[in-house]
Amino acid sequence: MTAADDEEQLLAAISADPEDPQAREVYADWLDRRGDLRGEYVRLEALFHAIPAKLVTLAAGFDPGWLARIGRQCDLRLTKVGPNKIAAIKLVRELTGLGLKDAVDLVGKITPVVVGAVDHDAALRIRKQFEAAGCEIAIVGVGTTTARLASVPAPALPIARGVNVMLEAITDRRGAITVVRDVRGCGIREAFRIVERVAAGTPVQIAAGIPTTRATEILAAFAPVGRATCTSATPGSRTQVTADAMGTRCDRGRASEHRHTSAALRSRAP
């Protein structure tokens, strides 16, 4: 058997089960013995894939305030709307893609997060836009509560985001629709389609390339209504399934949409 045959068998073992770390380790060892730098690449790729999920697991046991203090990304909280509320609503719609009703509701909340989990440089640019509209914006750590607004400093320099969240199972359809709408900021029709797709056995990516702190929050939110998992945001990952592929739109402001999906839910009620 030639070296090419041996390598083909090792690659076939990885293809048969891409999540088996032992198959990759054996292949990396085989490459290392031949002085092939691809062995180092295989090891680093496996490590990169495992780290985000490990960080999410660890973060679940730590104080959210502490995680916010060391985080490299931030939320922007609207602390004061100013005299031109219409300009603030328009800006929120431009930045978030929300419908008119949802943007009005968001601006009316107490210190709401208008943009979440962004790099610090982007946060500074967005804050300037709100300040130009007469608003006051606080840059805080991801997930920071209003009680910590005054004490949390600006986050450090940004790093690449690395966690995807997949919704894999549903135990409570109605509850899951509510959580999906909150997490994705989408309309009830899109949330309904996502939940129905997952309930039919097809996992859907709920969030992509987000910080581990945000992923932890999302996993906790879905725990009572279904099962969500996190994976590395590696390009080409087999879990890169997006709800956008369904051709859905985020528009929670249309009353006809609400009536359509509410009727469908009522028809499923026992």
C-alpha cells in the first residue's frame, strides 16, 4: 500500500465522521512523521473548532458582570432619546432592520440595547450617529445590566467573533416562537417558520459569529422551550444552516402577518 493510499484511508475516516477528534489526531500524527506542515494545520483547526464551545460551557458558570468587564465586544444602550424622537426611531430602524412598531417600542423602553455585541470601533461610530440625532448612548459590556452602566469601562480592542448557535429541537412551539423573535429581532411569521422547520427535524442557525457571553444567554433562553447548541463559526462548517435560506423577512410591524401566524397557531392548539 502506498503513502497515497494510506492518506486516502485517513481522509476517508475524517469524512465519515467530521466530529471525531481521534481521526484528525491520527491523521495529524501521520503527517507530522513525514515532516508535512499540514499536520500542524490539522491540529490547529481542531483546536479552533473546539475552543468556542468550551468557552460557552465555562462562561455559563461565571458571573455575567465579570464576563462583561473582560469582554472584547460591547452593547450600545440608549440612555436618553432627546427632543427628536423621530430621528432616533429612524436611526434604530436603519441600524437594526426593525419595523416601525418595533423600533418605536424599543426606543420607548428604559435604557434598551439598540445594538448588541459589536466591536468597539463600530460602537464608537454608531454612538456618533445617535449623538448627532440628539440622543445619549452608553457603550457597555455585552449583557451588562443598567445597574452597572456607570461602572463598566469601554471594552478592549475587538477580536474576531467565533460562535454560531443552532436551534436543534423544539419542546414548546409557542414559547420557542417568542424566544426566536427576541433573539433574531424578527417578525412572528419568520419565527413561526423557523420553529416549524426545527420541529420537522431540520436544525436552523439562530445566531452567527457572536461572542461566547451572548451565546450563553441564548442557550439559556432556549433551554425551557427546546435545545440549542453552539459550534465554531468556521467557514464551511456543516452546521452553517441559515434561516435566510427560507426566503423569510424580518418585519414585525405588519398586522396581516400577525393574524396569519396566530391563526396557524390556534389551529394547532389542542
